[in-house]
Amino acid sequence: MSLGLRTRRRLVIVAALVVSLVCVRWFVGQLLRASAKPSVRARSISRRFRDVAPRWSHDGTRIAFLRLHDSGHICLCVTPADLSRVCRLTNPELVNPDQPPATGRFGFAAPDAPSWSDDGSFLTFPRGAWFTSPAGDRLPGNAIWRFDLRGGHSDGLFVQADPYKGHALTYRSASLSADGHAAVAVARGPMDHSRVLVDVLGRRPHDESGELLDDRRDTDWPAWAPYGRRLAYAEGIVRGPHASRVAVLRLSEPGGRNAGRIVTVTAQEYTRLCPTDAARWIGKAVQPYITGVAWSLDGSELYFALTPDANDRSRYSIWRVAPQPRSERAMRTAGTPSLPVRVSPDDGWGYGAPIGLRSGLIGAVRYRDNVMEAVVLKPQPSAVGLQRPAAVRRICRLEADDWDFRREDGAIVTIGPASEDDRHTTLRARVWGRE
């Protein structure tokens, strides 16, 4: 009898130990999953949100935007031009909790934002993507998807392969060509390298990377021409550990022959193009950047912002140039490409983020002493050998560099303060001179 009691006691102890080990293993597993997904505590969607990254449709009747919740969740939405109602196209989801969307337009990197197809039938937008690293860890990334507004469904354009093959950790700044047959995005890979990728739609599975336009590790700001399949983008070249950066504006035509450099700006060339700025900052290193690449409405000109210091908005200036690429061989024999023409005045403000508007006007942002304003530039006729600065019209003050101009009449949409009323948008629309 006593032996049976001892046996039962031992069985109880063994069972308790087994249960304890199972509980410990479960608890450790939860901790490991939490460490692999840093934003696990933000899974509940907060009510407070802010609408960001607004983009006008090409016909000017709708605005696409991202609804960003305080919890980090985003969803794709569309509203009519009068902001009267909100149509949510996707459910809120986390998009790379380690790197929230960067929607600002005035800077050295192209923003995360939705983009319209030319006929208004499709929208590209960012989505979250988890993939497996070679070590077996689950990692967050950004993928680019396309939403079909006619059928109400979406499919992947640029999505990380799972398991990860080393191509890109995140994708951003995607857009569709004017003919709708190609897409472009900026891929950020290991060591923070960024590359412009082009995908000819329907030619490949959606879980592989697109074509690299070149082998550089610092390409950004892709911009499709309003007609055809010409693609302009910015490139940075550093030839050595102690060499100054070289900023390049390139033009490519995926599947065609029209390709080459349009503008090349070295540190010495920047000093010649911007003598006043160079004299004001004597002794400071010059690392040229080309940002904010955009086309005129008729495709006859390219606009871009040039700066010697990507982090100093007060030193940005806006330029224009004809899209006539020169091949590498032609440049070696005939010299540098044709020089750009400065558009923005040298008045102490920094000008960036150009957008081509009707009648040759250029929408932009100017910055000085922590003040940011939306402006419209009207280029002035220039005499031979003399460049006249553009006339500047102030539109409104901006709280953030997150906005968009309607191309036909220059109406502007900007972001507003956060809200909890999901029936309305926090965006604000303005027409020149009145709220």
C-alpha cells in the first residue's frame, strides 16, 4: 500500500515537471517570435490616424492616399477631388514596422506613395512583406502591389522572394509607364544600396526582382515620361573612398535604344553652376545630389533639384534640361552633355520637389529658417548667355513636405492634423489664393 502511494507521488512529480517544461518552452517560443517581429505589440489598430502621401489622378477628379494609423497600420484609400467621402480599398496592415513609410517629397530619397496609371484604372501602393533570411529568421520588408480599380482586386508587382535571395529588403516609389506595360520601383538592398528596377508586366513571376537599369548602387527618383516608355532617374557615382560624389541624370528606354546621360555634375561643376552658393559656403565639402526628377506635361523638358548637401534643404535649387541623352562613347569624344538651365531664383530660399504644371509652370516647395511654402515658378525667357530667374508665386505655407499639385490648374492637396473620424479625410485641398 505504501509502495503504491510512493509511485503515485512520483508520477505526480514527473507530470508536474513535464507540464512545467512544456510551459517554459511555449513561453520561450513566444519571446523569440516577439523578438523576430518588433512591432508585435502594435497589432491592435489604433483609431487615431493621419492621411498621408496624397496623389492626384491624371484627370484631376480623384486623390489616392495612404491612411496611416498611430499603431503603424496603413491602408490605401481614394477620395473625390472635393474630399467629400473616403473609399477604403485595402484593409489596414503593418508595412515594415522597422521602417515606417517615408512620404516626404523634399529630400534626397524618393517617397513612399501610391501612384496612378495613366488611364486611372490601376494604383500602385506599398504593402508589408515578411520573408525568411538565409539564417532562417523571419524579417519584415516592403513590397509593391497593384490595385485594379475596375475589378477590385490586387496583385504583387515587386515582392521579396521567400526565402530571401539577396535582391532587395524593401521596395518604394513605384509607378507605371504611360503605356501601362512596364513598372518601375526603387529597391533598397544590403548595405543600404538603392537601385532602380524595371519590370515588363506579364513577363515574369511576381516573386522575382525586375531588371536592373545599370550596375550602380546608388540610383533613385525614377520618373516615366508622359508619353511612351522613356524613364529618367538620378544616379550617384563615387569613384573612390576619398573622392567627391558625382551626380548624374540618366534617361533610359526599357526595350528601346534611347539611353544615356543627360546631366553630369561633379563638385567642380557645381561650383561653376552655383557660384553664389559655393562662395557662401567656402571650405565646406560639396557632394552633389540630383533629386525630385519630374517631366513637363508635354514631355519636352525634365525638371530636377540640385544640391551640394542632401541634408540641407536651404541649398537646393531647381533646374530644367532637354531630355536628349548622350551615350557614354559620344561623351568621351564630344565632352559633357548639354548644361541645364537654372529655374529657381537665388534669393536665400532652397527650392525642391518640382512638378510640371500646365503652360510650362512648375510647382515646387521652398524652404528657409524652418519655414516651408508651396510655390509656383514661371520660367522667364532668357537672352543668349543670360539666365533670368523664374517669377515666384506663393501658394500656401506647408506643415510638412507631403503634398501634391493637380497638373491642369495647380490646385494643391496637403496633409492635415490627425483625427479619429474615419468617415472623412484629414487632407486639405486648396486652389490658388483661397482655402
